Amino acid sequence: MNRYKKDFPILNREVKGRPIIYFDNGATSQRPLQVMKAVEEYDTKYNGNPHRAAHVLSIDSTREYEESKEAVAKFIGAKSSDEIVYTKNGSEALNLVARSYGENFLKEGDKIVITIAEHHSNIVPWQRVCQKTGAKLEYIYIDRETGEYLEEDFKKIDEDTKIVAFNHVSNVLGTVSPVEKFMKLAKEVGAVTVIDGAQAVPHIPVDVTKLDCDFYTFSGHKMLSAMGIGVLYAKSELLEKMEPFLLGGDMIEYVEEQTTTFASGATKFEAGTQNVEGAVSLKAAVDYLNDVGFDYIEEHNGEMMEYLVEEIKKVPHINIVGTKDPSKRQGVITFTVDDVHPHDVATILDSYGIAIRSGHHCAQPLGKYLGIPASNRVSPYFYNDLEEAKYFIEKLKTVRGVMGFGS
């Protein structure tokens, strides 16, 4: 058994007479006892409203909140916790950038360049920026077989481009974007860079200072923390220029009857009482991932990807979406089954206690481009093991038979 599985009590839940096999980590990871206990300790010892009072519980709550930010800043290589804004998820973080930066600094004739492989959270906010400012949204497309970006499309990043937004790891294709290339091209034309790191941060080490990106976003619930906490990393000079997204509460400096001045840095974007339990859980998740180590996480991911990709390729009528090279995937394998709707595939596997994803994976433009409106996605994490993968393959082979098709 995977040595980390014991820390995840939900994985002991039996479904159809056997422990659940949870292969939907690309949507939400499970939480270890260490994270749950950290939140319990906060709730039973330190709960108070941070930054609001002089009593011991408020002081303790403030300490817990600020220590969480410091841990997250160190985890992703930020220069300071002042560059870390807490949101409720990665989607909100991307919306914050689009509203507070995009809508205020773009104009008609400007361009935003994104990729066709983006999650809706990195598409829809930019559509609205363009609608409000008159800017134009352009896409970099991919090779339908390999999932790699088309070389000629990089020319779309030109002098009119003001924002380049892209995923670090695709939530459908599982491929790692050529971050250095995107960064180089964007810098050459003076464009601001926005990276959606939701699928990257749980699987690979990230250093935003080395990347030299302007904005980087991710969600806590995909990396072992509770739901309701997300992260926006932003260079401090950009935060100072941007208007706040939400108003009231802790983000003010001074309020008069007709005017208000705002706090500086990240605090300007954190209106009202924050999700301190979420912040505590995120720090505990960071501590846990540091203890596991990304050397192990990447090695284990490689083993799982190699086994699953190679075995899926052997099953008749199963079609992997994107690259067939397991070494080019991070934690995600998307596939279709001939003649069987993805929801039926997921339901059949669920009857065996195997949890996978079905649908469009919040990437409808990519699905339309590939001619695949819906598909299945299996996304293991470091607490899964090869025995679970073998059982998944065994039951995947039965799907077409259950639906009345031959081999």
C-alpha cells in the first residue's frame, strides 16, 4: 500500500465492498489528517477575527493568517508575503486580475493572447475584458495529436499584445506549457503574463521569482487544503497600480464621508473577514507537501502516468486525448471510449468504486477544437498506487461489454 494513504481517512471509505479508488484529483484532492487537525486546533484554540482587535484570540488569529501567507510565499518562491493575495479559489484570482488590471489598463486595439487549452476560468474573464475595453482576444492553437502548441501561432504575441495568459499544466491534456517561451515572447513586446497554476502547483515545484511572471494563480483544494482558499501571486509594483476588486472591511486605510484611501499591497484586495480556517489548512497542506517532497511526488507521478498511459493504449476502442507519451504528462489522462458516452463510462466505473471525471472539464473551446465535446479524465495523486491503477484498467476493459458491445 502507498505509504501516505494512511494519512487520508476518506480513502478508507468502502464503496461496493472495497475501499474507494479516488482518481479525480485534478478536480479536488483529498485532505490528510494533518490538515484537518490543523484546522481543528485553530478552531479550538485560536479562533478570532484577524487584524481587528487587541485581545488574545484576534492576535492569535492574525498570527495564524500571516504565518500561512509567509509559508505560501516561500513555497512558490515569492519575494514577500506582500505579493500573496488570498482569494476563495484560483478562478476568483484570475477574475481579480482581469477586473482590476485588464479592465483598467487595456484599450481598443490591444490584444490578449491565450491558448485554446485554457480552463474556462482563464477564458471567460478575458472575454469580458475585451467586451468592456474593445481589446481583442486571440488564441494559440495546438496540434491535435500531440497537444503541443503550433509554432506559427506564437507570432500572435506581437507589439499589440498587452496580456499573455496561459496554463502551466493543462487540466485536460496534462501537458506542461513552454513557460520559458511564453515569458520570453511576452517580455519582448512588454506584455503582462498571467499563469494559471492550478494543475501545476500540486505536482511540480514552482518558483515565481525564477519564472519572472507577473501573476500566478492556484487553488488550495487541489493541493490537499480545504475548499474556499485560493492564491494570487502578483508582483508588488502591479498590486500598487491596480484598483481593488472588492471594497470594505480590512482593505481600507481611512474612510471619510465621501472618500476612501486604501491599504497598500495585497491587503488592498482582501475585503472583509477572511477565510482563516482555509489559510490555516493551506499552510498545513504546504507543510505536508514539503514533508513528502516533490522529488517523490514527481517520481511517483511518472510511474503512475507511464503505467496508466501504456495500459490504456492496449485497450481496444479507448482513445487518449493529446500526447501518448507518458513522460510529457503531469497527473492527468483524458480519454474517450468508442460508442459509449463519458457519463456512462464514469457511472460504470463508479459502480466498481472508482471515481473519475466525465464531461467537458471546463474546457469547451478545446473540446470543440478537438471535436470531442465530452470525455473522461483520470487524475491520480501521490497517495494513489499501482494496485489501484491495475484495478482501474481491469474495470475499464469491461465498459463496452456492460453497454452491450463486443470486444
